[in-house]
Amino acid sequence: MSDAPKYLLHSYGCQMNKLDSELVESKLNERGYVPAEGEADADVVLLNTCSVRQHAEDRVWSRLGVLRKSKRANPGLVVGVIGCMAEEHKRYLRARMPHVDLVVGPSAFGDIDDKVEELRAKNRALLKPEVDPTRGLGEEGVVLSGHGVSGDTIKRNVRVRPHRSQAFVSVMRGCNMPCAYCIVPTTRGKEISRPIADIVEEAQRLCDDGVTEITLLGQTVNAYGRDLGKGVTLAALLRALHEIPSLRRLAFITSHPNFLSPELIDALAELPKIARYLHLPAQSGSDAVLKRMRRGYTYDRYVRRAEQLWDKAPDIELQSDWIVGFPGETDEEFRRTIDLMERIEFSQSYVFKYSPRPATLSADEMVDDVPDPVKAERNQVLLALQEKHTKKKHDALLGSTQEILVTGDSKVAGRMSGRTWHHRIVHFDSTDQSLIGQYLPVRIDEALGHSLVGTVLAYDAAETPA
């Protein structure tokens, strides 16, 4: 049995958090740590947290309650909270969660392995019987927030990733947008873009290790490069990455309507490796609500941007985020959101009920005056409308052949799943694990509300990347 220290890392929230967790694992692996099977055999438990939605925070508070008991049973255990909640709630965590040893914000985990090692050494003192085992290190604990050692300073271990053929790559951190409801600028700081050469180098190493699909990440990803000078744009980055021979698919999230520039539209139209969907959150269809949200565009401007995109790249489909029940949202304002959804017919939507986040303009200066039952009803209306639009698009694909990247087992026994170029889920009958990471032609036989079912057609395995 290995004597190597063991870690357990729980990740909550967005794709950026998932990537940050991979970077933290890279650091711990290099230090000789190995993954634990569960909390019972872990020497270190880290929670990589999200503050964007209250539900994500509630899950973390619940897990921390369980870890208090784990700390009592194992006083040497290092408990850490990293990510956005660590930045937002650092004072509360130190004052009210004494079993938490490590509090590290999302811009300060570049040397987290050093901090974990220090804490493991100090925690040996907690094994003394006279020490209260429910307490962490108190004032000797570690709090890192603000501008610490960024995760982008980590030399990424490209082999630490959950999917062999797919990878996320961070192109920037932070956000400069003033959206009234969003806590990200507070927890992740201002925009900091990585140089194109650094991103291309990381992507090349990933592709050399078997990755064929890369998704670029940024809080406002199409604002990439604004801090790096003239000529450094997302379009320029996409063109540079497009030159990697073994890269087959390239996507990016999340975009802002204000930065869907003509240059970026041209890149989307001209580069065949770019996936044919664009996540472009509208949030609302009401100009009045959008103004209160401080989104910086109107219903008409959003539609014009979509039409400009489709004029050059008509095969690209739009995905959106929506917030229902934003402060002051009237029935008529909500109907404008329905109207925008009907007009664009998005391929996918993520619908959220508004919840005030601390240290945001909407929480500080607006009244959360839309009743919860109204929020819930509006939420269901948008979900039903999106399901109708998705089903319509899926029905149109019946009998067609779609290329999918096989991603793994389906939730249905005896089936596997993959994603199309438009990011649609396709299920097919198979249990052959060797298909994961391959690109296969599939005939679409059945259209469901949220996915498709098909049959794999004949293909040449020698020409299909593994």
C-alpha cells in the first residue's frame, strides 16, 4: 500500500472551476500526492467553489458541515476551501469555520502545493490529545486572496485531465464588465489575458498527448486580448490555434454580445475547425431589464449581431443564458424575453431564477421584489419554450448523418454518447470503450427533447483519431 499522501478534490460550478481543479491536481501530483478513494482515506480535502448561484454555495456549506465531523475523527486532515467562495467569504470562513485550514481565492492558487505541505506539517500538532480536534489552525491557517500566485503561472501537466481527447484551456481570467447581478469581477478580479504564444504552446502539448477538441475559457472570452495591445484578439488566437495539425475541433465560452466583432464573425465563417455553436447569453429580451442589468445592449442590437453572424456563417447556432425575476421585471418585460426566444430559436438555453449575490449592484441598490412563485413560473415557461425549439431542430435532423466525437457511456445501459459539431448529444447502441475519443458518422433515427438517438455507420478506424 502506497505511503504517498492522498487528496480529494470536489469541484463545483463552471468550466473554469473544472479547469482550475485540473491545475491544482497537477501541482499536487508533482508533489507526490495521489487521489484518494474517499474522504475517509484522504489526508487533504479541497473544495473548489462557485459563488455565481446560491445553490452552488449551499452545497459547499453542507459539505463543510460534514467535514467538521471528519476533522474531529482525523485532526491531521487538511481542509481547504478554494475558488470564488474563498474570496467572497474569507472572513466568515476564518471566523466561523475553524476546522478549515486553507482559504485560497481563484487568483492565488499557483503555489497551493507549498501551502498544503506547510499545513500538513503544522497539523501534526493537532494530534496531541490536549488540542481541540474540531479546530483547524486558527491564526496559523493560510488565507490567500486577491492577487496571489495565479493558476496561469502553473506549468500544466497535460496528462491530468478527465477526458483523453478533450481539454479546456484558459485564455484569460477575470472580467471588466459591469453586469449588476454578477459577482465574478469581485471574486476573480480584472481581465488578464494570456499571450497567444503561451496558449498555443499549451494547446500543442495537449494535442501531442491525444487531445483533438479544445474549448477555450474566459469569463468574457470574446473580449480576450484587450489588455495585451492592438492586434491581439480572440479571432487572431483562433487562427493561430487552427494551425495545429492534430487539432480537430475548437470552441470557446462564454461570449458577450458586445464583443461579437466583424473580425470574429469572419473567423467563425472561415475556419472549418471551429464548432458550429456560439454561447452568446442574452439574459433578457427587455431593454428596460437589460439596462438595469447593465448589459450594454438592447433587444434590437442583439438581433442585429445574430443576423450579422448568420449572414457570414448561417450554420452556426446560438445558445443563451437567461435570468428570470430580475428586480422590477414586469409581466410585459418578461414577454419581451419570450419574444426574443421565439425570434432567435436558440439551440440551447440555461435558465436561472434571480438570486441576489453579495457585493453586486443589484443586491446593494435594488429590491428583490419578484415573488418566488412568479420566478418559478417564468422559469418553467422558458424551459418549455426552449424544449419546443430544441425538439423542432432535432426533428429536422431525422435521417441525416452527423459526425460525433464519442465522449463516454450514456446514462442508458448498453448505450454510449457523443457530441455533434453543434454540441448536440447523440446516443447510440454500444459498450465498446475503445470508441471514446473517436469521431464517428451516425445516422439520426430518433429525436428527443434534449438529445438524439442514432446508428453508427461504417467508418475507417485507421482514419479516425483515437
